[in-house]
Amino acid sequence: MSLTASTGPLGPKPAGRLNVELDPPTGSVILWDPVPQRIRAFVGGEAVVDSERAVLLHESGHLPVYYFPEDDVRMDLLEPTTKSTHCPHKGEASYWSVRVGDRVVENAAWSYRDPLEPVSFIAGWIGFYWDRVDEWFAEEEQLHGHPRDPYHRIDVYPTTRHVRVLLDGELLADTRRAKALFETGLPTRYYIPKVDVRLDLLEPTDTVTHCPYKGSASYWSVRLGDQKDLAWTYADPQHDGEPIRDLLCFFQERVDLELDGVVGARPQTQWSK
């Protein structure tokens, strides 16, 4: 998550309080934040952008987005299109497609040529849709999912709290050896050693997701009703996820998580059903 998404302070459902009133998406705060890393994006093996001057645009209710000065973009690979969109906070955006050889990625990039006055600083800078580019790199490390937010944090602490996971009254896990993962804008997640999980009730699926901070997660379904991808694990985590390597975590949005004998309310997130 980030400053501006989910329960972040500038997001649609902030967990904390500010001394000013924001009402995203009708109200919006925009932060134009310089990026210290070299950022590159590739399409068909060609670097469509290679920049040491990238900026992250943080906007209330949205994940951050990279923007680049035109001089750092391969404009010879971009073709203007007729598409335009209107943002009430930034103005009118115009679009380009990316052409690399015979491949064309439609409306992959955009720019605000004449932005609204409060955000005049974005004039002429170019953004790319994350999923319309094949690969993203910060320095020499490949990025996944979305740009890493410098204000996003992960802390993992071992805990001896009694953690039990239940589904429709059936016990799925029982441990006092969990790792509690605290991640900006998300519910606290409890990662559990597999020896404390009823693996006989779980089966792996072919689902894989990518977290910009923790790496690639693989998923497990529960053989109780139709409960696909109810738990996940990071077998080969990135930096921030190393303490949870090979541990299992359950979506407490869809199970009952009991801490020291108390069942908590199921949080409402994009993973709720």
C-alpha cells in the first residue's frame, strides 16, 4: 500500500487522523516526490525509458506512479494517439502507443501538456501504465506489481501470542510461534510455521502473485467448501519478507483469527468476499 492508498494517511479510508479534511476521490492531495534510483522500463527488449530523474506522483486514493522527463524517454518509439482523458485534479491527459518492431502497445504512456494550475509542475512529464511495460528495474533489480513506495514499511516480530485460525468452526492452525507482519496500510498478518498448520486440509494452487516488497507468493486452498487461495507463502522472499520465508498466512478477511482466545472482526479489504 502507500501514503495514498487503502488506510494510508492520504488514502480513502485513513486509519489515523489529520488536522485537515480530505474526502478522496472528490478531495485530493498530490505529492511530487523525486526518486533517487535509476529507473528503466523495457518493451520487447528495448528500454523505452532510462532515467536518473524519475519522480513518484502520490495522489489521494491511488498507488504512486512514476513520471519521467521527456528527454529520458525514447520518443522515437512513441506514437501519439487520439485518446484523451480528464482528471479533475490534474487536467487533460494525452496518450502515446509504444511501437517496438512489429509490436504495438496501445495507449501505454500519457502526459499532461497543459495541467491545472495547482499541479503545473507535471507539465510535459510522461507516465507509463505499469502493466503495459514488460519489465521495470530500479538500478539492476527488477520491480514487480507497482513502484515501491518509500513511505511504505514492513516490520516483522516474533510473537508468543496464542494464534488460532478457524473456518466454520474447523481448526486450521494453532501456534504460539507466529511471526506478526506489520505492513503500511494493511491488517496485521500472522505467519505460521507449517508444522502448526493442518496441511491435510490444504492443497496448493497454481496462483502466484507479486508483492513489490516481499516477492512472489504461492497459494493454498482449503478443502472446506469453496475456499480457493485462502492462504499463501513466500518460498523465496525478497528483502523485507525474509523473516517469513516458508511460513503460511491466512486471509483473516475470510477466516476467523483468534488471538489469546479472542476472535477479531474480519477486516474489509480488496481480499474480502
